[in-house]
Amino acid sequence: EAERFSGEIVHAETSPYQRVVVTHAQGQFQLFLSGALQFNSEDEYRYHEALVHAAMAVAGEPRRVLILGGGDGLAAREVLRHPSVERVVLVDLDPAVTRLATDFPPLVELNGGSLADPRVEVVNADAMRWLEEGQGLFDVALVDFPDPHAFAVGKLYTDTFYARLLERIAPDGAIAVQSTSPRLAPKSFWCIARTMESVGLFVRPYHAAVPSFGEWGFTLAARRAFEVPRAVPEGLRYLGPDFTPTLFVLPEDAAPREVEVNRLSSQTLVRYYDEELQP
């Protein structure tokens, strides 16, 4: 197994859902799920600041935040920078990941112990089913799922999923979704945006440079039109009030593509992703 990963393997386990591996090299550590890099401790702050703070700004002073995925606790760390936050519900399928985020000292240090914060409730469940069965509204939803490399994940990027999510968002709330790479997978990136639009959301796609991943994409959405956000907490390492709006300026190679809406019946997104990113 070591040959597949750069660096020393410091944790490895196989859960009912995936292979969980943590490696350490040159003072940094990396989390891999089923062989796919989830973060590098060196630059994850760029990804998580971009994912979290744009939606928090659009929602104003959010009190209730939903995180779907994000079992490593890194998005939760950023959410808890906002003093308005009273309750965070984090729904991640795999207890092995959320356990790692509470028990593995390097990750606990990196996430600031976010999953042990009394405001945070961790739920190990399938997000689609949890949305179906649950109740209560949230001011912000942050969707941090793996890339849509298979139908089991692709269902979490469908119009059905976004319609269910929208039912759980307060009228003035906001949603941010991890949306693959607009440079390496532009059809996949735009498919996510168009699918969110199809359920009645106003969307603004954006991107961030994360060295471990390259150019990375996100989609910011709300029920109403909104201005490009500027207001972010002080003391961030990546975002600031002048820089944040620039994330919403997309380069020419990430210009909109003609794409279909991703539906449960078609799973078009998985096909796009397969064409664009699979070797």
C-alpha cells in the first residue's frame, strides 16, 4: 500500500464505506479516502475558507449551519469563527472519518477540536436520507462531498437532492457546494451550477487556487439574487474583503458550457466527470 502514497502512512483502516489513509511527509499530513486526496494540511485552509465564508457572508449572521460531508471537521472549524453561530449539524456517512477527526491528534489540532465543540452535533447518516427524514431550517448549508466519480456519490449532486436541501434552508439562507475543478472538469462544474438553478436557486459559481488540487470550483446559491460577497472574518489566511470578490471572476477556460441537468434517472454528471477526469 505504501507504494501508492507519497510519505509515511501514519493511519490506515478500512471502514464499511471506504479505505481511510493518513500519510505524513515533510511536516505535512494528507487524508486519502479510497485513494483520493481529501486535503493536505499545508494548504487545506484555502479550500475550506473558500467553501465556508462566501455562504456565511450571503446569509448575514447565520445561527444554524448544516454541513453535509466534511467529516474531517475542517469546514466546521471555519464555521465556528462566526460568533453568530449557535448550532452546527454535520452529517457524514462514515463514522471512521468523524472518529479520526476527534481522536487523531494531528487532525484535532488542525481542525481546532471543532467536532468536540458543544455547538456541533455529528450525525453519521446518508445525507439524502437524512434530508428526507429530518426537520428544521438552516441559515447556511455547506455541501462538501467527494467528487461525483460514481453513481452513489452522483445522486448527491442531482436536482432531487438540491430540491430536498432547499426545503431545509431558511428564506434568506445560502448554500455553497464543492463543485470539482472548473479547469480540468468544466462540464462537470457547470452541470452542478445548472442543476442547482433548475430547482429555483440563483447561483454564482466561483473558484480558488489550492496547490494540492489546482484550480478548484464551488457554487454559491440562494433563493434570491445576491451581490458578490466581500465581508469575511478578520484574520483569515487566504480570504480578505478585497480578494474575496475576485473568486467570482472565472477565467476564459472555465467559461460556461452547454450541459444537461443532473437527474437521478440520468446521472449525467457522473458521465461528464468520467469523460473529463478519469485516466
